[in-house]
Amino acid sequence: MSKTIYIAGLGLIGASLALGIRKHHPDYRILGYNRSEKSRQIALNRGIVDEATDDFPSFAGQADVIIICIPIQQTIQLLKDLSELELKSNVLVTDAGSTKSAIVAAAETYLSAKGINFIGGHPMAGSHKSGAEAADPYLFENAYFIMTPCKLTKADAVPRLTDLLAGTGARFVQIDAQEHDRVTSQISHFPHVLASSLMNQASDYAELHPFTNNFAAGGFRDMTRIAESEPSMWTSILLTNPEAIIERIEEFKNRLTSVANLLKAGDQAAIWNFFDQGRQSRKAMEIHKRAGVDSFYDIFINVPDEEDTVLRILEILRGISIVNIHINEENREDIYGILQITFKNKEDLKEAADRLSDQTTYQIYLD
């Protein structure tokens, strides 16, 4: 039976969800809301949605499912707007916000009187690209899609949403909204604060020590990549999860103080244990099982600085879908560097490793 799905927000997340829905449910009618005409036109031209509007109420009454994929504060306002609209009696409402407590609280405040079926959602995937033009049906493949049930969540919400989004290839889990915000404050929100702090510190330091800008590479580059994220989104995230993030910042201050004290004392054994504990903890974490936020699979190849080396490798990997290619260290003649190639799933990673092992003599490492 065909359903009507209404997606509010045709950016990267909303448009990619639409493509995932279309993949598994080609008969479903998908409507879109977006204030930007450019995103609406791209979504229509690519067939991401069947119809699009800049007037949210105009399509709301037709929807069997409404998915809100806009910034958190706007999501809260839209939930309030929904309370004043005529909707289908069995409509399911969900969202894609990166914090959940504030959104769930807003839903319970505004939607309870109408008995609307609501469940919080958070697809833990993203890209450095944005907008409908970056929409990717495989964006959520193997990534966690978190659902946060609440007082408004009816028994059919989880199976309905799971079936609707089956085409995304996501891994669905349920968690309490407050626990979601506590966990993401540690593994997502605080790291963004730290990355931007490191960049701001390095920028100030470079005024007195200009070579800071020249030598910044390797670990510093990897640790600060997320500092390029969109500021307004992260401002909204921090302001809707302040207590948990402040607690993580204060706890981290204590850890830095402890390391400083070890250095002052010259305690070699304790410093070694500090680094070893970090190393062992990372090895044991889900990071290496690729079930977390960035569901990508990497192969690292020791390559010489020789003409056409990268082109040769790409030729060997022809036909395998590649997410990204990166040279981790500057190559110089007769010095091996690390070529990092990222794949979307473990099958492609294995196929790439097998081909490179058979057709080259390069050292290969899998992550």
C-alpha cells in the first residue's frame, strides 16, 4: 500500500533519507519542504521528491510520516506548528536532530494534546558536503540510526520507521533521549569543541611561531578535521545539550592537569602508561569495527614517490566504489608515504586488499 512521506528539510540528511526511502519503497509518494528554492529545484530535478514547497503546512495534512531534518531550534518550532495543523490520525512524526532531550521535550509539550505518534531520530552519518546536491542513498549504510522513544511513542512507531528506512542500510538502535545526549556529548559534541579549540590555539600560536602553519599535518590534521563543520549547526547543538558538554569539558580539564603534573614530576613510567592506556582503549573500541558514526573502511598502502603510482593503484581498483583518497604524508624520492583509500563497506575493502596484494608488492594495512 502506497504511503505519503513528507520530509521537512532537503539538505544532505533529508535528501539522502528520501533517496533511501525511494530505493526500498519506489511506490511511496515523497513530498519535500525547504525554504531554499535551489534545494527544492535540485530535489525535484533529481527525482528525490515528487513535489516540493516552501510552505510547510500545505503538505502536512497529506502525510503518513513526517520526517523533520532541519536545525534543532527550527525543529522545535516546527513541532509547535504541527500542533496547530490538521493531520492524519495515524501520522508518525520523527526528526533527525543531533541532540534529543530538547526535541523530545518539545514534542511531548506540543503534540500530547493531539495524541500524535512521535519518536526521536538521529542518523549518525554525515559528509563534508552539504545540500540536496550532495544527497547520497548510501550515506547511512552501516551507520547507526538512533531512535529515542518517549511518552508519545506508540507500539507501531519503531517497526514503521525501521521498514520505511530499510533502504538506507542503517543499523537501528533504541536509547533513552537523555542517555543519547550524554553519550554523544562525549563522542561527538565535546570533540568538536576540542577540535575548534585546537585550531584557535594553533592560529594564535602561529602569530609568534609562523612555522606552526607549515608543519601542521598528520595527527594534528586528523584531530582538527571536524573544526571545518558548519558553525550554526554546532552552536545549536551545544545550546541544546549544555550540561552534558560542560561536564565533559570540566572532566577533560582534570585529565590535562594530571598529565601536566606527570610532566612536572618527570614520571616516565606513568607517562608511558598514559599513552599505552589510550592506545589499548582505542583498539578495544567500536571504532575499529566500523559500527559507529563514520561507517567507512580504510586501507593504508606504503607507496614510493614514483610517477603514476597512484594512477596504477586506481587502475587496479577500477570498478570498486571509493569514498575518498588521501596521501597522509608528503612524499619525497625514495621515502615511502602512506596512501589512504576509504571504502563504504567491508566487501569493497576486502576486494581492494586482495587485488593489491596479488598485483603489487606494497605493504598494506587495513583499518
